[in-house]
Amino acid sequence: MRFKNKVALISAAANGIGRATATIMAREGATVIAVDNHQGRLDEAVPALRQAGSKAGGKIEGRLVDALDAGAVDRLVAEIERDHGRIDILVNAVGGSTVIDNPQATTEELSFADWQKLIAFNLDGTFLFTHSVIPVMKRRRRGKIVNLASIAGRGLSANSSSAYAAAKGGIIAFTRKLAHELGPDGINVNAIAPSITLTERIRPHWEKRSQGSQAEFKQAVGEAANGILTHAAWHAAAPYQGLVAGEKYTNQQFIKEFQAEHKREPDEDEAIPFAVCQGMEQAVRAVGSTDNQKLRSWLAARTKADPVRTVLGDFYWDKRGLPVGRPFLVLQWQKNKLEFVWPQAEFPGIKDVQWPKPKW
């Protein structure tokens, strides 16, 4: 076992990549100090981690520490060295893009406060844990440090903010500099740079993405995303219809005319803008004006009996502005394409869910 009798300190260990790392190390015999800043997550994670390590002798200690509190980090590291005599492995898993409201914000859309928040969340915790652990490892002239970067830090993520890209680029540069500094002391420093990873924080944002965006993700990561269930809002077989130029215009007409023009079938990235245009045309015709306030009032007044009708289905909204009665359409990757698997009875063409999940 790779981690038998090793002492591993892992930040953000109660969920996401940190927890997955803690699980693997516990299963292979490590003593894992699992750090998180949320007591509820720790209370849930620690028993599961202990169960994972039970057969291999892995041990788990949960510690409630804010990775951005320098004093708290220093005290924790001192306690670990006192209790265990060493720290063999440091995994800096704290970080991420979803600590701001719009993780995909352009530079123009970013506020300075959001910029600072992302930089601090991704860089400061990594620095503080590393800064505190270095003397412990130097005293034994060995150790492993693993930092969590991202493909965003290599300029390869079109969906990340510039602040997140800058922070993860900083992690990559920090890792390279550390490797030069600490190599002579027998300390190895590396970074990993994953693409989208469907952690608890990322999944809600992923599920808002269109079918086309998710297909691009599949093309980018391939085997790393085996059998993921995703969500979309459009289906080629759906018997929906809206209006074009005041006349009924069905989903099937949309597909037929799109194919004639573009020599391929449309996907959700084309259907959604078309449906928006259908809805706006109905609103403009109904109020006889392009006045924004009048259009908003008309749309807000839609009901189940008198909805906006589009190729995505019929829409009316609750007081929060959320569409009423519009279920998610769930997809699964089956035989080299995405197949709709739910809701089962809404229209023809729905496949059965396959389990175990098929590979891409």
C-alpha cells in the first residue's frame, strides 16, 4: 500500500477532490488529518473516511480550521508535528471558482471584491499551509507537497473567470518555484491541473449548462467523465409548438428547416435562442409595443391556461421568475451519444437508464 504509516495533511478534505484524496489515502493505510472550515461537513465526512480506512489500518483525524487564518494553520501544523512527529504529505485542496456569484464572469463583469475573494481563496490557503509545513519537512529532509491547480491556470478554460485563471496560474508558478527551492531538501512539489470535476459545489453549475456545452466537456475529458448524468431543456422528439410570424410553428418544423439550412440537426444551443425569439415575438404582438416594461408585465401575467408557447414547451412563471412545471430532462451517455432517460412518459424517444453507468 502506497501510504501505509504516512501522515497526510489535507485541506478542504470534507468534500470534493480533497475528500476523494483523503478516501484513497485512508484506504491505503495513511493517517489522514482532514481539515475543513465547516463542522457539518466534517461531521459527515470523518465517519465515512474512517470506514474507508478500516481494513487497511488508515486513521482519520478531523480538524476544524480556516485555511485562510494564518495563526490557526500554524497552530494546527505544530499540533500535528507534536502528536505524530512528522508530516509526510501535504495536499493543498482548498480552492475553487464558485465562491463568487458568477464563476464565469468576464473581466468587465468582475468586481474588485470578487477578484480579491477568488485570489485569496485559491492562493492564500495554499501559501499558508505550505509555509507552515516546510520547516517540518525540512527537519526530516523529505516530504511531498501536492497543490491543486486547474486547466484554467493554463489558459485552457473558456468558462472560467480571469480571476480564477490568474489564481490557478499562480498556483502553477508557485509550485514550480517551490520545487526549485525545496528539491535540495528532499521535498517533492507537484501540482495537478484538472478540468471540470463534478464536486458538490460544481454540480449545480454544471446542470445549468446546455447540451452543447456538456458535449464539449465530454470531448475535452473523455474517459474521466464516464457515464455522467446531465440535464438539458430540449428534445428533438418533443411535441411542442410556438409561433413564428403569428402562425403555429412546431418543434419538428424547426428541426426540418434547420437541417435544410445547415445540413445537420440542431442542438440545444440553437433551440434555446430560437425559443427566446418565439417568446419575445408573442409578447411584442400581444402588447403592440417593444416597451420593456410592457413586455415584462405581459410575460409576468402568463398562466397555465395562457402560457408562452415555444419549441421548448409552454412557459409561465412564479413570483420568483422561475418557470412553473418545467421538469429537467435527464441524459445519459449511451453507445457514443447522449440519450434522454427521464421523464419517461413525456414523449417518444426516451431510453431506459443503464446501470452500472456505461462508459463514454
